Amino acid sequence: MKASIFLSVKDLMLLNGSDNYNSTSKSHRAIRDSICSGKQKLTIKEYCTYEKLDFKDIWKFLRGGLPPY
């Protein structure tokens, strides 16, 4: 996984333990829309703020440093 500040749908699938791309894509879009209508990308930091998660833990997990919750 490449290091990016943006949270992709596949990253969100990994975080949620989901294997359904369409459902996760809808969740990704809903989070983006709730932050700012029409927003095209979602940063990891925005996601962590929205879900009230620790940014450092999520960053490490997405980069392969922590086991899943």
C-alpha cells in the first residue's frame, strides 16, 4: 500500500473488515458529504476526526504497523 494522505475505499474496507466494495463506497461518500458536500477526496485525518479515532493508530494500521482491531 502506498503512503498517501487520502483514505481510499479499499483502505476503508480494510479498516471496517468489509469485502463489499459498493457498500463501503457508499459509506465513504456519506462521510465525505457530511464533512463537505461535493468533496471528492477524504483524508485519513478527516476520517479519524469524523469517527473519533486516534490518527496515529489508524495511520500505522494502514501502513502495516498494527494488527487489525
